[in-house]
Amino acid sequence: MNVTELARKLRVHPKELLRILPEYGFDIGMKAVKIDNKVAQQIIREWRRIQLDMEAKRKAEIEEKKKLERALRQESGETVVLPKIISVRLFAERLELPVSQIITELMKNGILANQNQDIDYDTAAILAEELGFVVEKENTSAVSVEEEVEKVGALEEAFIGSKHNESRAPVIVVMGHVDHGKTKLLDTIRTANIIDTESGGITQHIGAYQTIWKDPKTKKERALTFIDTPGHEAFTVMRSRGAKVADIAIVVVAADDSVKPQTIEVIQIIKAAKLPVVVAINKIDKPDADVLRTKTDLSAHGLIAEDFGGDVPMVEISAKENINIDKLLDVLLLVADVNDASIKADPSIPAIGTIIESHVDSHTGPVATVLIQAGTLRKNDKLVVDGEIYGKVRAMKDYNGDTVLEAGPSFPAQIIGFKVAPEVGDVLDLRHASEATKIDVKSKKTQQTGAQRSYSIENKSDDEGKLKKTFNIVLRADVLGSLEAIIGSLEKLKHDEVGVKIIGKGLGNLTEDDVAKAESGEAVLVGFNVKPSESAESILREKKVEFKKFSIIYDLLDWINVELEKLLEFEIIITEHGTMKVKGIFHTTKKQMIVGGLVTKGKVRKDTMVRVIRDGEHIATGKLLSCKIGQQDEKFIPEGSEGGILFEGKEKIEVDDVLESYSEEKRIRKLE
């Protein structure tokens, strides 16, 4: 058969056919004119499979190209600012990508939309992140440019605007790849504190802490403030608002793993913030540690070690074995001295600080950690955020959980007294507290989405409130349509006492970041038609973070319902059995008494609870362990009969007391 005839049957150009066939085992030569009929028939039979394979390769090449573009965007930190609502066409323009590609990506995620249709911020943000962009939300508030500039400048003014600035403790943020030892380093630094102010270790996690270290030059004790691992969120949020939160950054890099994508992201954040940086090359105790390779990889991203001719201090440490932690602290003090001019603040002005951690405590209500950056915050001060009074300082605790009456510059204080929990990154500014307006709690509640807030407070008065318990999850789905359907269904699960908080969401298989987020947020990882990546799976086992996988939305929602019901308080059902009038006391020990009496109502039953009523008042509660009529053990003593009971309780029963026999049953409540 002629090649041209075969090409015509297969609907392909002859030259293209001759190029393709050798790839699939038909080596007939590039200049062939004729093909053996048997071979031609075999090619015709195989052609459909060949077409499918070529299409798969073409798609793989396109996907590989997209992955490369995505990686390049992530490496460069390319940012896109998105509004609440945006059309597909404008979205494509902001990303500088073809509209057809955006429409295709939407279709992949279960959304059919043309170029003129609008998509919301969440949809656009997830797609943009999947394409490798760093997403920022457009500020659509009614605040004028002048007001925003004034707000952003508040902290700068606090640092340089006063004539009474004094040196303060440097604030240090610790950043790095999720598995390179940030948390272990912070724990080791805590224990390196030369002043042991703790009993039984760290009492609570508030997002920041201070340590005291002896200056190697002056031999004087100096404080250093560390923003703990969850402070990453605070750091990036506050940087985007123009606020200077940290004075020095530590980049933790594992010597056995070198630079990872998250390390690169951290370096870009630090460069954008123009922060002095110290690199802690961790895990040097590992047998496969390669410090030289790590330094070389870091130099490729602009962090050049001093022994490489650069100006970045790099300290080789092992947080696990406590190797060179003292050298790291010495270097931090040295870097602080070099930048001393900017590490000052005026403690005499009204307090200005930044929220670095915010949550709702089941007992005390909204609690936030504020890093004071200028001035001094005192008990009973108003809590002013964005010109609104969020409450007043009812109590303050330090990083050890000890009560303090005031907090000055660089001091991280846990504040109790907020009526509504502020957001991480909010600026606390008391300079114009007298002009601030009282916050509209009800209005604030309506603005808080389930993915951002974990509580619900309904103020009955200024001092009392009803708290909502939350079930935290990190949600991952295979396509956007599924993700939106699940989130929409969860939003309908409304209850006065419990709720779901989505602390993270995304598309595709679970990542290491998802595991880290779930661990720090005490959340369960929930996957819909997805599984953990290999690296995430190993961390899941190590961290013992719970992962639940579903393929049917109703199964997921049923499971959420069960978990929420576990958070509900039990319903206590009280059943009254009978009443006995005490006629005599026969035997008494420290905790038990044998008493006799007449049952005046119902039946007094064994193994029930007993109220002790004296002169019409309930004075104690105990247990009725056994009943006797004469010498015979009975399950109960009926109305009109006399008998004896064995009572257990702290209060001593007296003659003429009334004993009420009752039982309590705890019932699991259901979501209505």
C-alpha cells in the first residue's frame, strides 16, 4: 500500500505519518513510498491507540509547561490582587494569561463559565494559587487613602516619631521549611534561658515569648522576643499592611535537606520586608548533613555567607542536640546592636501594637496576643482596633501564663477582655482612645465568615456572653465544584452552640503545609477524593494528625454532624423517685452514715443520688448506696414504709432532715 493512501485513510499528512510510525515500532524509513499490506493493516488497527497515546503525551507536555510556569511564578513571588467579584476576562487579564486557559482551568474544576461571567474571590484565589500566584485581597473598604496612609504610618511614627525613644528587646521571627526544625529550635532556645522563670515548662502557647541571654561583650542580661511558628501568618499579613513587626529574621535550613520551595518563599518575604537576616543551618548532627551544599544553595538565592564573601551570618546548629544555640543567641544580639538605631521605642505614650495570635477560649471568651511595639498597655485600658473599642483589658498574662499589670515595647502580652476577637495583623492603637466608637458586636458577627472566625458571641450585656465551640478542619478537594459544594453545605450547619471552622482549604492532594496547618490549628485534615502526597503522608504519621478521606459528600457531612454533636453539652434528664423523713441515725463513719426513716412520697431507691433538705433548704448532695426493710436488703423502700439506708456524702445527716432520692441520665443531644 502506498504511504499516501495509508495517510489519507488515517487522515494525517504523509510526512507526519512517517515521523510518528518509528516511535511505535513501525520502522519503515523516512523516505518510504510503499508499505507492506500486512504492516499497513496492523497500523490501521493500532492507529486509535497511537492517537490516544499521542494526545496523552501532548497533554503531559502542556501540563509540564504549566508546572514550570507555576514554579517560576512561585519562585519570583508574583503577586495578583483580586477583588470580591471579578469577571473571567478581567481575571485572565490580571494573571496575564489567555482567557481560554482560565476557562479550561475552571472547567477542570467543575465550573462552566464564559469570559463575561463573574466569579467570586474564593474561586479566583484558589485558581490563582493553583497557577502559582501569590494572592492578595483587594482592599474594598471605604477608608480613604489618607486614612489608610495614616494607619499604616502609626507604627513607623511609634518607632521614629518620638523624642523619648529607648532601646527595646529585638523582635525575632523564626521562619523556614515546615520540616527543618523551627519548632525544635524555639523549644531549645526556651530551655537555654539563663533565668528560669517557669515551673513545669511552658504553661501555654501564646504565639510569642521572651528569653533572657547574657551579652558576651557587656556580660549584661538582655531580652530577646521571639515570634513563634504560627507567627508566620501574622508576619506576612502585617508586612502587607506596611507594619514593621520583626526586627530580625532567622531562616532555618536543614543541612541534610538544603533549600526547599518554602525556604525560597521565606527568603522572598524577608527581602521584601528588608529585614536583617541570620541563617541557622540546622541538623548538623545528621550523618548526611552537607553544610557546604546548603550554603552554596542559599547563595543562589541571595543569602551569601560571610565565609563566602557575603554579609549574612550563618550559624551551624543542632536544635535537637543543643549544639551552638549559645552562638546563635550571641549572633542575634550582635545583629541587634548593628541595627540598634531602629530597635527603639517610646514607652511613655499610649500603647500601639499588633495582634499576632487570636482565638476564643471556652472559659474566658476572645483572647488575643498583642506584641506591644510602642507605649505601655495597662490593665483597664480600652482595646481600640481601627478606631473601634473592642473591649477593655480585664487581665494580661505574659508568655509564662503569669498575670502582669502592664506591657511595654517588645513585650508579647495575652489579653483577656475583647468582646469580639480581632484578626491576626490588626493594629491596636490607643493614642486616640477617647475618640474611638464602641464596636457594633452584632454587625461584626455578620461580617465574620466561617472560614475566618471560630466563634459566635451574642452579648446580653457588656459582661456576659454565650460562646460557640468549634470543630476545626483543613479541607482539600479534587475539584473546585466539590470544594464549593462542601463549603456551602457546611455553612448551612447552623447551631447556637457549635460550628465548623475551616482553617485551610485547597485543591489537589494534601501537602506538608496542610499537615502543619492542621497541627498548629488542632484541626482534622479532611480530603474529598484526594490523598496525601508522599512527603505529607510521612509527616502525618510522625505528627499523628488525623486524616479523614471521603468520596461521597453526604458521608462527609454525616461525619461532621457526629463530630459537632460530640461538642454539644449532654442533656441531663432528672427523674425524681421518692422522699424520706429521717427518724434516726444508727451509724456514722467519715464518709458514710446508716440512717432510718419513713418514706413519705414515692419510692426511695438504692444506687441513686440524694438531696439533703434541712429547714426547707438544699444543703448537700450524696449517694444512696443500699436500702433495707428490717434485716432484708431491698431495691427500694415504698411509700408509707419505714426502712434504713446507707448514705455516702460529706454532709452529716440530722434527725428530721428530708432526703430526696433521684437519678440523673446523660443523653447525647442531636443537632436540630
